[in-house]
Amino acid sequence: MTASERVVVVGAGISGLAIASELAPDHEVIVLEAGGVAADTTSRASGMISLALEPFPEAWIRFALERLRDLDGQGTFSFTERETVRLVPGTDSHGWTDRAPDGGTYFTQAELLERYDAFDDLSAYAGGIVYDGTGFLNVADYAATLKWLAEREGAGIYRDHAVTGLRVEDGVVVGVETEYGPLDADHVVYATGWRAREQLAPYVELPVRPLRWNAVVLEPDASLADAPLGSEPTMRVYWRPTPRGDVLIGGNEHLLEAPEETPMGVQESFRELVCEEVAPLLTGLEDGRIRREDCCPTADTASPDGLPIVDAPEAAPDGLTVVTGLHGRGVMLSPITGRAVRSLVTGEDAPFPLEGLRLERFDDRSADFEYRSHWE
């Protein structure tokens, strides 16, 4: 690797920006985005950082948290660390605690009500498991800060600049074709979500499918800015407070066959679930006013096992790296994505294992798979 090597990153979502910030200090980095920077799925991300509850290697969790803490205070970015409560239903409570992620501390219903003013009606729950190493961030501020860090090191980040193809000679990547003509590159990184399957079909088969989720923001009677983050396993929803005291409630992940042809908008069944079943759990939220509804504009990206693919596949041309299948966890895994791509491009050792990111873990690489829920 030399400092003059050029890396073209296709896609300026949170993954593309994290990759650019990692590589820009010693590479010529160009990020090309067909639409707006951080304007697609990234723009609708919840910003909930639930690393301690996810099925990730401990080294991933540790690195991502350290990176977010180090970034806190740079640019416009801030990372608010806050406990997360995984509620435990009163029926078969041992079954739910047995299936919960390790590392939390169990509190009874009475202890939760004494510990947190934010809880209201917990009559259906035996208690909850409290985790630290979690928190939330403003995704727009995070994306803007990664962009600023990359550009400060000389990266060029261009919106409305579609890449139309990969340029390969003798099995080696030599650049990309764009709507404005060819562009040479020593390395090309595709961070284009579910679209990468079709875009790279001539070179490598990627087992990914479009995924959509819903979110609703409710305004309580009084601010819940100090409330803990939470999740409810039977309804498969999560929530986090916002700095102004509202509560974002998300969930209802589901696969899509044709995301760009599917009407956008929160499904009525999810809206009813939030207002009728989730809101009563938190103080002053039962009659809360809906301030915003969201779903990812096109779609997020699912993989068969629920974990991402960040790899320079052996079957692909030399110089091609792929980032996809982030399964709704793109923001919280962005520090891992950025550093993993750096390792693949430079040959440096990563400070965490890369095996769980490899494409080779999938024998079947078709897109004919069922959705693997975060809750399984």
C-alpha cells in the first residue's frame, strides 16, 4: 500500500462515510453517491446503540464503543450512554431470561419501578434485565461528523453522482464507470446495501434481501429525556428517548420483494401496537401525540444469519470490497465496518475478528431465505 493509492467508495450512507474517515488519512478517497449524502436508509436510522444486547463478538462491541466514545465531542457529534432495560414477561419469566443476552443484571418489577421514574404500567412483567454499554446518538450529527473528518483529510464526497458499473481488467479492479465517465481506482468498495446484489452480480453472488422497519415518535405529557432505553421481546419493539424528551419506538422488521414499488409509510398495525400496547409502559405516554412516523425510504438489507458481510471475496476481482447485509445495525456497526474495510484494503491486522464478516460463511448465496429476527 502506498499513500497515492486511490479508493473509490460507492455509497455515502453511514457505512460509506465511516469507511472514508478510516482511509482518508493515507489514501486518496473518493465517495460517490447516486442520491444525497446520508439521505437514504441512514436518514431514518433510530440512533439506538444496543451493542451489549446484540449477538456480536465481545471484541466488536468493545471496539465500537471505544470508537463512539472517542468521537464524542468531535464535530457536532455526541454519544449519550444510557442503560437499556429488556423487559421480562411475567409468564414463563425463566424462559425469557434464559434466552436473553448475557451481561445484564436482573431486577424485579418492583425494583424497576423504584429505579426508574419513567416506567408506568409493568403489571404484565416479572421484571427486566438491565444492560450498560448502550446508548443513543443523533444520526444526522454522526454522519455529518464522519463526513467532516474524511473531508478534513482530503476525501472527496460527491452526491448525485451515480456509479453505473465496475471496471475490471484481467481479474483486477481498475475503477468504476459513472454517469459522467470512467474513473480509475486501485480499490473499489461497494457500500450500497441490498442493491449490491444486482450491481455486482457479474462478479460475485451476495445473499442479501431488502428489509424494512417502522418507527413512531411519541410526545409524552412530560419530558422523558432521562428515561432508559428499552426493549420488549414479545412485541419485538425497542425504544429510546430523544434529547427533547420524546420517545422513539421502533420495530416491525420485514422483508420486501420490491422496495422501490412498495408504498412507504408506517403500517397501521404497528401504529396501533405502539399506541395501545407499548405507550402505556412509560409514564405519560399513553395519551402521547404522534410527532413523526418513519420507515427506511427504500430498504435496509438483511442477510441469512442477521450479521453483515464485509469482505474482499476470493471469487471477486482483486481490489473489490463489499459491505452489505447490515440487518438494521448499520449505525452501531459503522466503527466495525470502517476499520474492517481498512484492514482489507491495507492488509493491516484488525483489532477484532473478521471471520464473522466473511462471505465464505454462506454455502447457499441465493436470496431465497427467511428473515432472521433480531429477537431470535
